[in-house]
Amino acid sequence: MKRQIIDTISAYETIIIHRHVRPDPDAYGSSFGLKGILQASYPDKQIYVTGEHDETLTFLTQPDIVRDEQFNGALVIVTDTANTERIDDQRYKTGAFTIKIDHHPNDDAYGDLLWVDTQASSASEMIYELYEEGKASANWQMSDAAARLIFAGIVGDTGRFMFQSTSQKTFDTAGELIKYDFDRTELFNGMYEVERNLLNLQGYIYQQFSMDNDGAAYVKLPIETLKEYGVTASETSLLVGSLGSVKGIKAWVIFIEEEDQIRVRLRSKGPIINGLAKEFGGGGHPLASGASVYSWEAADEVIEKLKKLCQ
């Protein structure tokens, strides 16, 4: 499959890379890391990454501006995106050929060519694996900037190598990436330093969360609370793992209210939660998933189902 992807890439002059909406470091790491590799390997090709920019990820990079006509005859590559609804920039449909590279369960087998590896810690890890194959078969090149982005994606999706998805292969990949010239301290600062208002909201989460005797926990963040602390809904993504340090916790959900929906962020230390996310139109990994609901009554349903999972 990797050879097929490499051969397909070599056949196109314009390549447009997509990732999922509301991006995280792995979305940026896999898409922009791939762009960097391809730019270094095929300097004559036109290679872009599209999608709406998230200001919290500016320390990594920013997307390109891609015109409609540039999709004509272009190869589209979508990284780190389980289903078509979550692809950022639906113009991907207007490209000539689509490749899916992802590590989520393959519930939506879209694309003309698919490489899905649910054992991979991250899509960024898969991009490095693709690079290794490309290096051996097509003289692919890795740039320092691409290595930095891929490393960031792996760190982000493994929780700094703490999640169960981290494997020996993950550590081996990270070991190869740190041989390149980039400032890891600066990168970690960009990923994990937070503004005081976000820390204050984290304090609110610690004070307000509820947990039952079975280790099921939740906290609700209404729009009024976000406005009070001066935090945007997207910025709360940095706080989703906060409750993971609570002794006795098994799984937790954080509800973030937006203007048109309530975002559901689920995390677990054991119980499988992506089935619960699917019940509410979402999905994700067994221990890290998300969904959306449209009322606090529906949020309460999520809480009750989570409690049952933890019993």
C-alpha cells in the first residue's frame, strides 16, 4: 500500500493535502509534515495544505490559500481524518484522485486508495513510515521543518508518550526524528505553555467536576463560563486531559458549549468509549473520542451511559 501511495504521488504535479476540522497537533503534523517531505523530494511539484487555521497551532505553521481551479486534476491526500464529514475543506471532492491516510477505525472507507493503521500511535507516525519507504524506493528527503512537525504530531497524539497507543515503533520513530535540527524546548513550550486565563479555567474544572464511585467523571462548560474566563471553545482542547491525573478516575467527559452545539470530549483509562461517541454521531479512538449534542438533556444522557461503562 505504501508503494502504491508513493507511485501515485509521483504521477501528479499538484498535490493538495487535507486534514480534519478543529485540528490538533497530529492533524497539522501529518499534513504539513507530509507537505515538507514532498517539497524536499519533488521540488517541481505544487504542494499545498488547505483548511481553516486554528490560532492555537500558529507556533507550528499555517495553511496555504488554495484556489478552486487548483483542484482540477490534483491529487488529494487526507490525513488523520476518519470520515468525510470531518474533512476540513469539502473541495477535496473536486480533485482527480483521493488518498486516505489515517489511524482511526475505518468506519468510513472513503477515497480511491486507503492506508489505515489503527495500531499506529498517530497519523504523523504513519507519515514517517511512508517517508522511510519513499526514502528506500524513491529517494525521498526529510527536511528539519518536516521532522519538527511530525515529531509534534506524535507527541500530541500520544500525550507525550504516555498513552497506551505508544509503542516501541513510536519511540524508534521519535528517536530518528530528534536527529534533525529543531528546537524541542521551543516546540514543547508552544504545545504546552498556556495563558493564565486558561489555567484559571483549569482550576474551575478541578473545582467543579463530579465523579461517582465507579470512576466516571464529568464537567460542563457553558458558554457563559467560557466568556467569564475569556477562553474560546477551541482553546479548551488543551484542558481535556486535565482530569486524567485524578486518582480513581476511569473515564471522563468534558462538555463545551458553543453557539450551535455542545462539544463532547471523552477520555478513558480503560473502558472503551468510542462506541459511546458513535451513539451521538461522533467517533474516535477506544480511549479518546468526541461527539456533539444539542441540549444539556442529551449531555446528561451521555453522562448516564458513561457511568454504566465504568461500572
